[in-house]
Amino acid sequence: MNDSLLSLIYLFAFSNGVLLVAALWRKESSPAMLLALLLVMSYKLFEGAIYYGDYYKVLPHLYDLLPGAALIIGPLFYFYVLGIVNNKPMPKWKMVLHFMPIALLWCVNLPAVLQSGDVKIAQITAYKAVTEPAVLPIQIIVLLVILKCHLGAYLYGAWQQLSKLGVIAQQSRSDLALNTVTQLKKLCAALIALEALWVSLFLLQQLSIIDALHSVAQVWLLFMAVIVLAMGYTGLQQSNLMFSQDDSLFVAKPTKNDSELDIQTAQQIQQLIEVALAEKKLYLQDGLTLTQLANAIDLKPHLVSYVLNQHMTTNFYQLINLNRVNYAKNLLADLSLNWSVERIGLESGFSNRVSFNNAFKSITNTTPAAYRKGLKLAS
């Protein structure tokens, strides 16, 4: 691909990343780790723009300021996900330990950063002129393997945390939390694919199948540009997803303010929940979510979730199923209704007979059919 076109693509993606950071900076709930991740990725795109556009000849001191980006991308993304899942910041001293490798590498690279502009320009120009395969020394290859294993470990940890969050979100039936998990898993998968692509291209280059090392960086940066642009698109279309620390509140994790809810307020919220379910029979809606219940009583979803967990000793999923099963028991007790068990399940808000049977048996220790049979025998 033409170098000028590449430079333009990277510059466009870089500007989108910076604009997204600027827009998110104004949101109080924007997580710092995600902003930092966007800045790191945007800087690498900026490097690509000045490299392929030959702007390094006038901006040599802005090039290669962040070697080993993998050492910082992994921890940043992991701590961002951890904040969403646990809603509890890690002690700063522990967090600092995770960023020690990148700090050490930056110190080692400091002499190169402090070189004169002419020396930097000459080195970059000589590197760009290399078109033949170049097999790296074994120590460099080992260092690169360590970098990628380091990043892979953090991405794996982030994926495990997101899987845990997905289970909690499914139980609480929070649509925003489920959407957030989906978006974050896409981002995590994209970062994993990004590094898998780099490793594959690097191996091909070392086997002399790809001509030069900067061909590896070229494709890697193009993929990163796609990721940053996709994040920008998501931010414009669905600003409440991925980019707000408040997402963690939708999985019933108590915040400081929630913990300070007085008993009277919690009881009032509990009463609002119970009245809404009793009078409006919201539980009869198939696919009812925590957010929809919260909207029905004009409260924030995280408050409803917190009261359910901390004061009613249940969760959204269990509460809705209990109401549905009780409703179904009344229908089953009405012997004048000649309805099938499947229809009673659907009328009670369940999407299918299997989910109806499972919920009914978990609450009553019997199946709907057996429950009905028992009522007929007793009448």
C-alpha cells in the first residue's frame, strides 16, 4: 500500500482516537484506564502516520517514545475490566507493580529517546530502506516473546473477568450490563486478534516469507486503526456502553453511596418494587429486564438491584421467577381452565416450557404437571 495513503489512514484514526478521549474526558464516569488505553493506541497510530508520511524528519523527537506498548496495553485493559466487574479500585501500590515492566523498559530505552534529532532521522531512514528479510538476534526474539506472553496473560485475565460479569448480568437480567459485556468481549477479542496477527506476521517474516519487519508493523497498525475507529463509532452511537464506569452498577455491586442508604429509604424502594409487580404485573412480560423495572418506578437500575440484593436477599432473576411461578400456581389451581402446561407457562411470562419447568421445580420442588395433578387428586 502507498506510504502516503497509509499515513493518511493512521492520521485519521489517530485524530478519531484523540477526539474520543477529549469527549470522554468531560464525562465524570469515564474510566481513566480506558482513556489511557485509547491514548496509547492513538499514539502508536501517530507514530505510524509520521513514519509512513516521512514527518519524522521534522518531528524526530516524537517518534518511539513508547517502546513495548504491549506491556502497558495489557494492564490498562485488565484494570479497566476489573473496575467494571468489581467496582472496587485496586490499591495503588499493587497497580504500580503491574506497570513496573513498562517503566523499566522505558528507562532502558531512555538513551535512544535522548539522542539528537539528526541521529534519529538517520536511523529511521536506514530502517525504512531495508527491504530484505532480517532475522533478529535470539535475545531480541526472546524479549518479543516475553512481551506478547505478558499481554496475552492480561487479556486472558480480562476475558475471565468478563465471563464472570456475564453470568452475574444474566442473573440480574440487566440489559445494559449484558450489552456492556458484549461490547467489552468484542474489544478483548479484537485485542487478542491484533496480537495473534502480529505474532503470525512476525513468524512469517522470520521465515523469510514476508520481506521486511516494517511490513509486520504496517498490517498491525492497520488493524489497530480499525479497532480505534470501531471504538469511536461505538462511542458516538451508544455512548452508555463501554465508556462509563457506571456500567458496573448494573450488576448489583454496592457503591459508597448505595452503602449509605438508610433503612427507611431501602424499605420505600422495596415497597415500590413490590407494588409495581403486584399492580402492573410487569413479570408477565417475557424478556423483562432490570432496567425496565427500574424505569417503571422512576429509579436508577443500580438502586433497584442494590435493594434487591442487600435488603430483599434476592436478585432480579429470582424475584421475577418467583412472581411468575406464583401466578402460574393460581392458573393451575383454576380447574375450570382447560389450558396446557405450556400455555400456562407462556401466560405467566416464561418464554418456553423448559424455562417454566425449571423455574417451577426450583421453587416448588415439583413440576407444573405434577402440581396440577396433585390439586386434582385433592379436590
